[in-house]
Amino acid sequence: MKQDNVLTIFTRIRDRLHATAQKIAGQDEADDILQDAFCKLWTLKKLPPDQQQTEMIASTIVKNQSIDFKRREERKEQSSMNEKTTDDSFDQETRELFSSVKRIIELRLNETQRMVLWMRDYEGYSFTEIAENMSITEANARQILSRARKIVRETYKSIN
């Protein structure tokens, strides 16, 4: 089957595909899903041999993309709900944890270790940037960070 025929078939069943996408994913997303489905169908390496198979494949693509969209939206909603419900209890526990880790960092790490740990974990610098800023090698920056984390980890475990 030629791609011209795919266009003709897709255009003919577009309303049915749109209704399917709208039913599953909603009105706002139906057009985008149809466009993506057409692109997938158009770029198939091996085109279906006849009209009926082309329709079936188009319907399957639309259905699957609609379901995928719906699942992504549900995951987003679920994660935002989880964040809202656990914020209060999590906040107190998190504050206590951070407070104890901060004390460990202040008391147990030297200035260089604190600087490397801060730059890497809080400010997100790369090892190259840390090495340049502190006039040390990248390997040294990695080693300092590793040792600093080990000290924090072992000290935290010993007090808890």
C-alpha cells in the first residue's frame, strides 16, 4: 500500500479516531494524539498491505497513545497529591534530619571538605568546575567529596 492511500484512509476514518482519542484522553488532547498517530502510521517502514489492516493499525495507535497520555496525567496527579498529603509529617522529619546532618558537617568536616561538598551537592558544580575554583585536580575533588560523604554517613549511622 502506498503512503497516498494511508492518507486517504486516515482522512476517511479521522472522525472515528478523534472520538476514540477524545473519549480516552479528553477533548484538549485528541487533536495532538491524532497528529502523532498519523505521523507514526506515515513513517512505518512496512506499510500494511490493505485498507482494513491500515484502519486497524491506525485505531490501535490512537488507542494506545490516548491510554499512554491518560496514564501520564494520572501519574502526575498522583505524585502531586502524594506531595501535598505527606508535606507536614515529612517536613518535621526532614528538618530534623537536615539539622543533624548539618551539625555533623560543621563539626566533623574540614573547610576544604565542606566547600567541595557544598559546591557539588548544593550548588551542582561539576568536578571540573570545583577543581578550577579550588585549584585542585578533578581526581582530588572526587576523593575529597567521597571522604566527606563517608565521614557524614558513618557519623550519622553511629549516632542513630
